[in-house]
Amino acid sequence: MSAQATKAQERAVSAELAKEFGLSAEEYQNALDILGRTPTFTELGIISVMWSEHCSYKSSKVWLKTLPTTGPQVICGPGENAGVVDIGDGDAVIFKMESHNHPSYIEPYQGAATGVGGILRDVFTMGARPIANMNALRFGSPDHPKTRHLVSGVVAGIGGYGNCVGVPTVGGETNFHPAYNGNILVNAMTVGVAKTDRIFYSAAAGIGNPVVYVGSKTGRDGIHGATMASAEFTEDSEEKRPTVQVGDPFTEKLLIEACLELMETDAIVAIQDMGAAGLTSSSVEMAGKGGLGIELTLDTLPMREQAMTPYEIMLSESQERMLIILKPGREEVAKAIFDKWELDFAVIGHLTDTGNLVIKMYGETWCDMPIAPVSNAAPEYNRPWEPTPALAEVGDEVFAGYAESLGDTLTKLFACPDLASKRWIWEQYDSLVGGDTRFMSGQADAAVVRVPGQKKAVAITTDCTPRYCLADPVEGGKQAVAEAWRNLSAVGALPLAITDNMNFGNPEKPRIMGQFVGAVQGIGEACKALDFPVVSGNVSLYNETNGEAILPTPAIGGVGIMPDAMTAVGIAFRGEGDVILVVGEGKGHLGQSLFLREILGREEGAPPPVDLAVERRNGDFVRGLIHEGLVVSSHDVADGGLIVTIAEMALAGGVGAYLTAFDGASPRVLFGEDQGRYVLAVRSGVAATVQEKAKAAGVPVAVLGETRGTALSGRGGDIVSLKRLRDANEGWLPGYMSAEL
Amino acid sequence: MKAAIVVFPGSNRERDAVAALEAASGTKPYLVWHRDTELPKVDLIVVPGGFSYGDYLRSGAMAAHSPIMREVKARADQGVRVLGVCNGFQIITEAGLLPGALMRNGALKFVCRVQHLRVENTDSPFTAKYAKGQIVRYPVAHGDGNYWTDAETVKRLDGEGQVAFRYVADDARSDPRGNPNGSVSDIAGIFNAKRTVLGLMPHPEDAVEGLHGNTDGKPMFDGLVEALS
């Protein structure tokens, strides 16, 4: 007989304890009113995580409701474990992006690893086999003493988990900025595919149906992780290391295979992973969505520690666990599958008609409270907010003293942390397992992964330019969505939908709340104009340390579809003599540009505005050209502007460019980050055709030069050799990571 | 050619191997579960990449003692061809089918990249379709690919034509920059003495069609089909 715990040993519940658990005084009073009595210690723990920012979205919900979430392609929008979108032929793509910021700062390897594990479960719990992982990472200044350690740990954690489960990690983005010194961002995205008639949801049904626990055993790790993720960091946050979970990717691999095998049978009524707030959120959400009660008897639950209390079990965030409602009498079928994969399987309760969450253990009842009133009473705040003051576009005086050669400037830009090659990172990820990877991001504007066993492919991108969002949250939010849409179009994919991962500071500050509100407005506007709805998402607030907030970072994960993976176009120049064209017009907008920050040392001005109608027109045009087979290489104009875009295409292909359009051009033309533009390389024989088509479509297209040689050159001779650019570009990150502190 | 692929719970490149074998032979390979004790009658056994039982201990150390590996060893002794890729190379080496050991990569990091290799010996069904000294590109994706054996054994492997592939730099020369994991003598793959067993870290099965960006791995599977049909 294992050791037992008793209710009598638990701490007395008081307003004090409620505060310790993260509840405000009003929230605690609300709990007393709903129950009509003082909650038990276990009940208070459950209520506090259910009402935490992380689980209840109490500050963000009122604004998230304004986002467009529907469209003919959408099968399931936000509210389930992940979004589901129709990709034709009876197939669906299921995806979501989620943050694991707080734990990754405290324990980078395990924080990042379990972030990957959690998002994988959100996707396969709906019946999808994961086919690709992506990640969006933001670190502090390279000069900050913790940055090297965090980069190293996060990357190893993502690789350590993703490589083992056998899902290719096909790209993402990595930025550095001092605003993330105390709060890094680790946003992980998983994309899976399923049959549209085999999608699994989380709403419980059928009074008396068995509630089954599968996966890893429960330990004392991660207790109150959701509460930690709902507070600012202070000096002593490192002491929170015990609240970070530990991942086991091998068990996750077994869980994926076992769950997908069980999904081939008809045994499942509903299924959900145990993510944030573990068994609490899964049991409460499943029963709540079905309008039912649930009774759990935890004595049979697989535990890896002695004398665990129901409070610890309900709040544990031990990884690699799922909760399943089975049809009656199917326990043996299910158990046989989990036995085959050597995973724990336990019937831990059943559905009831009481509407209550009842928890029994060691012969006592530890919790008996109504689910609906507690769920429905989860606080929802319309927090006060201030709009971010508008900034003017920078004037020409900013580059009055600028006299550096173009070659030197380009070399500097290519070695700056945001533009430097991230090979050191992505070589640690298995990007090829499965044999369906056409492009990883970096080779093309979006990663392109073939749907297993088919010709068609899914294109995936993650985008956000936080410096734009800080300067103007509305335009920044628009830009993040527009760039995702553009990156999908640039490979030839039809953009379908997005997942949004909203990373912000403390929403109780009106200035920060204003950033959030602005970004949501911008995202919503762009999603509507581009028919690019939000189907899933995640909000991470309180990314502040000692009162210093991160840059507002609404990371957008975009997914598109193309009928044939082999028609996808990458960024690399492919041979000499191709004509280089720019699609779209630039007005030389330098505000918030990388040139301004890295070369002139100024972070100022308004970010480039996004004209959504132009965006759509230009993107549809480029996608059309790619479908007609007229495009050899394609790259959107983003960080660094036009000349950087061309140089990236040249570096990727090892083929230079002879440029005729930039004689005496101002920095505005070369480095302006005006939106809605693409650089294309086309065979010289079709350049005239492309220009005629552009004219007919009313799309501005201009010739910039042609692919030639092993340098960027112009009428005045070589601007810079590719070798010099490559050395600068490839050298920075490995050099930084290997340097001693 | 009939082939069987051994599947451990943590195998993750068995689907890639299935696709490559099916494309080359026109026949679906058998998938044999790690707890099985018998193999069907086949001409080729593939031990694929992945993380066998999690590989939290030394990679492949536990898998080498699984029930199915006893059967694989027995068949190998009878001359049935065995191909171990990546984790499969680690497992068959741990099982004693090949000499040496695979250690943590020299840089202590997982490495995934397209790797240039030199074909060192074409006198085997695995490499018959290549030219001796030919430079091919296969992807690598591993954390424990640092092949080690003592100098004497390296000499013997070379002398008896047991080195199948060596890592080379992009310019085809032997160079530490071209070695992704620090393996001794740049060894990427080796045969047993009879050249009926091949173990290698790189993934020929992920370089067999246009989508992969190159098809340098295809001749290995075509060669096996030709020799074993």
C-alpha cells in the first residue's frame, strides 16, 4: 500500500492563500459566492488555474472575439485544440502556434522541448498526423550575458524533442533585441493532416461513459505552471525552476502512434491532451463543452511519486498525457493498443449528469463543485487601454552624414544578428524526416511540405516584425498578417488561414493593453481584406521583467496549399542570364527599417504602411505567374529592403546579379522596406510576356538587372562579392555561439 | 526483391525507407515489429533511422538486444543483405554485425545537412550502381554519428575494402570541414567482411526523387533490386 494523503493535512483556505494562488480579492469573493461556501484547498487550486490569464484569456477575450474566424475553407476555428482547414480531396490541415516563453527563460532546454511537445499534442489530439514543426524565437541582445546560454538551450531543446518524434522542423524565424533580455519568446507551431471525416473534438458526451487516462505517469512537475505564465518576472523568478515541466519525446512518439491507431477504431467519443493546467483543464473543458459532470477517482491514476494529493495531481503539468472519453465497452480495444505501445492506460472516472466536477481519492471527496458556473464566471476584463501615439516618417536628414560604400553597408547588414544566417540553428533540426520536405524556410519564403502520399503540398510561414509593432501596433499587426500572406504567395501557394500567437507585456498597463488592442485591430483588418481567417491562437501576456516589457510580438503562423509540391519556387537564383524584376512599387519608406537601425543606429519613424488592396493584387499576380511556370526564383521584399532581397537570392543560389536600376540610387530606394513587393527572376525569353501580363493586371513591374557572375555588380563595377557577403552572413552566429563569455 | 523493415517504437524514418524501396522494387516491404521473433523470407533487411527505444542510453544499445535483432543476426549470418541507416547503423553495430562504435558528434550537437560523400567501394549490391570515387550527396541527420574504431581496424577496413563511404567537403576533398561528426578517417559507412551488411549514417532514402533536391540515393536501391531480384 502506497503512502496516503488526507484532507486534514491541507492548508486552510483563506483570502491570503487565494492571493498566493494568483486570484484577486474580487475573484476570490466571486468563488465564495458561486460555491456558497469556502472552497476546499483542491477546489481553490482548480479555480485559480481555470481563472488564470493563461487558461481563461480574461484580458484578451473581449478583443479576440473581433477577429474574423470563418470562411468557406474553415472546418473548425478557435476554441478547439487547433484550427482545421479544408485542403480538398477529403483532406484537412490542422495547425496551431503556441508560446512557451516563461518556462523557456527559466529552463531553456526543457521549456522549449515541452513547448514543442505541447503543440504537437494539440494537433494530433484532433486526429492529424503532424507533418511539420516551425518555431518563432526572440532573444535578447547578443551582448546580454544570458543570451548565448538561452539560444543554445532553446535550440537544443527544440531539436532534442522534434528530432526524436520524427516530425521535420522546417523553419521559422529568430530575432534579437534588448527588449527580450528578460523575457525570451519561444513560439512553436505544428501542422498536421487528417481526413475531414476523421477529425476528433473535445466535447464529452454520454452519461456513464468511461474517462480514460493514457500516456506518461503524473508527477509533481509543472504545478501552477499556468499561474507562473500569468505573472511578470521579478528578480527571484529563477526560483520557479521546479514549475517547469520535463519532456520525454520518446513517450510522445509512442503517444502519437498509439492515439492515431486508436483513432482508426470507432472507440473514441472525445479526446484532449493535458496541457496547461493538466488534468484540470482537460477534464473541466471536456465535461463543460458537453454540458455534463465528471467524476474522477484518482487512486488508479498512474503516478510516479508517492502520496500525491488530488491538488498536486489536478495541477500537475507532467507531459505526454491525454484524456479520452471512450464509448462504453471499448476499454479493452483501447487498452490493447496502449499496451502494444507500452503506455500507461487507466480508467479514472466516468461522465455524470450532475454537472459537477467530483474528485475522490484515498476514500475522501476532495472536490465537488459545479463546472458551468465556475467556467462561465471566469473573469473577462475590458481593461483600459491607450492608443500608441503615431510617429512621422523619417526625413532625409537621417542619412545626411552617411557616406559608406554600398558594399560595406551590405556586408554589415548581412552580419547583423537579425539578417545573419541561422544555419547554426536549423542544422540542429531534422528538417527532412518523412521525405516530404520540398523547401525549408530560408530556401523559399515559406516552408513547403508535401502531403504524405500525395502530390499536393502545404506551405507554412511564421512572421512578425516586432519593431514595426512597437512603433505602430495597428500597422504592425497588419504587416505581420500581410507578410505571412505574401510569403505563402511567393512560393506559389494559395494562402488559407492563420494561427496567431500574441506575445505582449502586462495588460494591466494601459499602454501595453493599447499595443494588444492595436495589433488585434490590424490583424483583423488584414485577415478580412485577404480572406485569411484566424483559426487558432494563443495569448502570452505578462512578458515583463522588473517592469520592462518585450516588444509587442503578434507572431503569425500562415498556412497555404498548392496542388503540386514540385511547382513551388524558392528564393535562389538558378543560373545566369535570368531577368530580375521587382513587382510592386516602393516609395522609399525608411522608418523602422533595418538600415536605419543597423547602419544609422536609429530606431525611429513610422513603420511602412500596408495597402491591403495592393498587397492582394500583387500577390495574386505573382502566384498566377508561378502557376504558369514563368518564375524561376521568387522572394518577397522584407527586412533590409530591395537590395538585401536581391543579395539573399544571389547568396542562396551562388549566382550574382548585374543591376542596372540602382545607379546613384538613394538609401530610400535600396533599403526602404515598402510593403507588398516581390523580386522575381524569370528566363530572359519570358520577361516580355511577364511585363505584358503585369500591364494587363495593372501591376507595376520594373526590370532591375540580370543574374550574372559571382558578385553584385552594376555599371560602376562590382558592388560586393558573394564570397564577402557569405563570409559575413555565415560567420556571425557560429562565431557568437563559440565565443567565450 | 522482397525486403523487410524492422520497426522499433521510436523508429521514424521507416516511412522514408518504405517509399524508397517501393519506388525501386515495385513491391511494398514488410514491416516487422520489434517484439516479433520471426522474419518473413526476404532478400534484404533494413534497420531504419530513428530513436529505437528513445536512445536515452547509448544509441542502439538496447535495440541491439531486442527479440527481432536475434533473428536479424541469424539471417545476416546466412548471407541475407542487411542495410542499417543512421539509428540502424548504430543498432547493427551495437549488435556486433559491424566493428567499431558510434559516439556523440564531435561538436556535441545534432546535425542535419546535405552531405557530400565519396563512394569507396563499388563491389557490393549496395554500391554497384555507383562509380568508384564518385561524389554523391545524401542528407545526414543525427546526434551520434561519430564513428570510432582503433587505427589498426581502420587500416584493416581500408585494406579489405570495407569502407563504403567517406565524408568529403563540398569541393570533394577530404577536409575536416566536410566531416559532420568527427568520425575517424572520415568514415560515413562500412561493410562487413563479406560486404553483405552495410551500415551508414547518411540517408540515401531521403535522396531518391526530385522533391528531395537530388536523386543520388536512388542507385543504391536500384542496385539492390537488380542484384537481389
